[in-house]
Amino acid sequence: MKKLITRVALALSLAAFQLPAQASADLDATMQKAQQLHKEAKAGGYAWKQKAMKKNYFDTYQDQYNEAKAKGEMDKAKQAAELAMKTAEGEMRQYKDAVKAGWDR
């Protein structure tokens, strides 16, 4: 019985350690896709940035992602990856559909 409990505990602990690694790989894939979308939109001149900003939005979120991932804060990394993806998708939508900004007339 002790061997069974030990094996179950060992299996559960190994599974628990693999979850963060899998989540990190998923976030890396999301950031990779977002980076490709942003790169294409940026080449077309559609990188979102305000005049007072030193970096565009995507680069800001990418820096936040890298910083949070280095610290091991996966919740913050996930949030930054989602914002980067939304920004990259918006840039691409504007690039492909030639959507004008609300202030452009």
C-alpha cells in the first residue's frame, strides 16, 4: 500500500511540474505568432504608437512579457502575451482592410 501511495504522489508531483512548462510553451507560441503579425503590419506602416511613446504598443507588451517570464510571473506574462496578440491582430486588420483611424478624415 505504501508503494502505491508513493507512486501516486510521485506521478502527481511530476504532472504538476510539467503544467508550468506547457503553459510557458503555449505563451511562447502565442508571442511568436503575434510577433509575425506585428512584423508584417509594421512593414506596411501600421505599427500602433502614440507620438509621446518611445516604443510602439507591441514592443512594450513584448518587453513586459519577457520581464514577467524571467521573474517567473506567468499570470503577468499571460496578460502581456494576450495584449500583444490583440495589438498585432488589430494592426493586421487595419493593414489588410485599410481601415482609417477615427481621427483621420
